[in-house]
Amino acid sequence: MAIFKLLGACGVAISGIVFVKETLAYEKLKISQADAYIGLIEYIKNQVECYNIPIDKIIESCDRDILNKCGALNTGYKTVADVVNSANMYIDEEIVDILMKFANEFGTVYRDEQLKMCNYHINELREYRKKTDEKISKERKMHFGLSVCFAASLILLLI
Amino acid sequence: MAEINNKLTSEDLLEEIRIRVNRQAYIICGGRNVLLNIVISESEMQDILRSVSRNSLYAFKDSISMGYITLDLGIRVGVVGRASTEDDKVLGIYDVSEMAIRVPNKLFNVNCDEILQIIDHGSTLIFAPPGVGKTTLLRIITQKVSSGERGKRTCVIDTRNELGYGLSKKDTLVTILSSYPRKLGIEIAVRTMNAQIIVCDEIGDDKDAAAIIEAQGAGIPIIASCHGSSIKDILSHKGIRDLHRAGIFSNYVKISRGDALDFKYEIYSWEEANGYI
């Protein structure tokens, strides 16, 4: 009988861990997408800084992998707004709003201002990435701890 | 567009569209200015500017500061507004208030054999008032001198990204130096590209004159254009006068447009032109 109780408690602990992993996988997608947008804006910034070429040419020459990770799976994008609008977003809404603002205002200012705008948004995304990373780490510890404690308590209660 | 079509008669040729913030737009056709019942707002002008700059205003800062943007088809759009300046240099144009969109027209009956003949005898300066078709004629001449069995290596110094449009055909010996400052472009054409003919548009200032004199020292004929309504008018510009005194141009060609949209030429030799100084 005791063996079944132990197995049941292990089952509770394992499902807790699986639940945590699944929840954290979504959070990791957010980080991966934030990284992709950081990469995209850095690429755009470098192209503007070094070659001063129009955005349609920049996006055309951008690594497909970065665009895919941004969630933009189609082809033929001409503007940053096209990329952001068509992407499947995992990142939080407040960051999507910031990205939309960047996308809509891109190309309306001269070079120096454009570069500053890129830097500002790269920093915003980095900040968001850092916060999300810290959140994941905290949640991982908390969920893991809770699952183990719950399983242990269950064993104690059932014995 | 429907209103523009209504205002045009069958014989009119649409030359330019002018759009203005909070003021009536107008078109230029057959030399006439025709007002339209179209008034655009500031935000609409911003949208148009964004569109003509391909959502990349930063990439056109230099040309906007010089008052224009060149579109893909070689169409020039004049842009004016409030200029931000420092030491007489325009840093950028803000609050764009007016745009002039030049409409390229197909020219019929373009016979430039006369000009092709005189080019064989030395450098040629083509002049006319704005809007007559100097750039179009230069393109046609470039196309002709650089193609065929006796085609020559022709370097086009396309400072405004306008002249080179349509010249990159497979069977021509044209080299296009896009967006190069004219002086540097001419130097490259002479020193590295070993050009047999150099073509450049809208010359006139002292720097141009110095670069052209240097190129001529290398014995390379130049076909150039400049603004001006008469030979006396063009020779009143210091740069052109310096070039004339240096004996750079063997011939000067004044162009005008006839009724059938063909070009009319008035050719002046160096000696004839000298009489107007």
C-alpha cells in the first residue's frame, strides 16, 4: 500500500514539474522572440549607419532565420511595420506596443535621429529580456520548490 | 487622377504635378499652370513624403537637403519646406510644404544625328531652360554613343541618380557612377574607368569646371548639360565661362521643343560662342 502512496506522490511531483516546464517554455519563447527583435533592430541600425540604404533593401538582405524567430514567416516584407504586423507575437503586449511604435515611426526621421531611435528600442527590448529572464528563473525555483513540497506533504499526510 | 485627366486636353502633355499643404494643388501642362480642386493636409503630405522616400527618410537626407528625391524610374520630385541650416549648409528639411513631381514623357521623333556628328569633333555642352528635356536628350545620346559596333566606353556621372535611369542595358558600354559628387566621379571616370566619353548633367559651378578641365587634359570628350536660355546667359556663369576660356567645349547646343514633341537644335561653335562674351 505504501508503495502506491509513494508512486502517487511521485506522480504529483512529476506533473508539477511538467507543468512548470510547459509554462516556462512559453516564457522562453518570449525571450527568444525578444532576442530576435534585438537582432533585427541591431541589423537595421548597422545597415542604416554603414550603408544608409532604404528599409526595403535592408529587410530583403536580412537573415531569414532572424525574421523567422521574429515570428514573420512570410516573404516580401517592405517595411518594419510589415514584419511586426504579420508576426505571431509571444512577447508581452506592452512590448508589442513599443515595437509597433518603432515600426510605425521608422523612416520618418533623418539618420542621426533614426539611429537614436534604434538604440532606444534595442535598450527597451534588452531591459524586457532581462526582466523576463529573471522572472523565469524565479518562477522556475518557486514552481519546482512548490511541486516538491506538495509531493512531500502528500506523502506525509498519506503515511 | 480623374481631375487631372479632366483638366488636360488631348494635345496637352502633363509635365509636372505640384502638391501643397493646405493650398490647392496644380499641374503644369503645355507650359500652363492649371489649379486643381485638391487640397492636402500636413499629415497627408507626411504620408506622401514617406511613400516617395520608400519609408526611409534617413536614406534621402542629402538629396532632400538639396531639394529633391529621385524615384526608382528616374523621376525627380522637388521637395521644399522649412530648412534647418548650419554655416549655410542645409542639415535637413522639416515641415515639407510643397512637392513638385516631374512627369517623364515619351519624346517622339528624337533625331540627334546632328549632335552625334559634332560629338565626334570634341566636347559638347547642351543647354536649355529647365523642363525642356536636357536629361532625356543626354540619355538618348548616351545610349547611342555607347551601343553598336562602334560603341564607346561611356561613363555617366549621375550625381542626382536621375541620368542613369534606363541606361543599364546589356548591350551598351555604359558605366554609371551613381550619386558620386561630380568632381570625384569625373576623376574616377578618367583615372580608373578609362572612359572614352564622359557624360554629366547640370554642370555649372567652379568645382565642376576644375574637374572637367582636368578630364579634358586627359583628352576625353565630355557631353554635359547646363541650365540656360541663351548662349549669353550660360556664359555669364563663372564656371561655364572658365570652361569656355579653357577651350573645353568645341560646340554648344541650345535645345528647344517643337510642336510634335521633337527637339530643335541651335548649334554654336566655340568661335561663335566667343562672340557673346
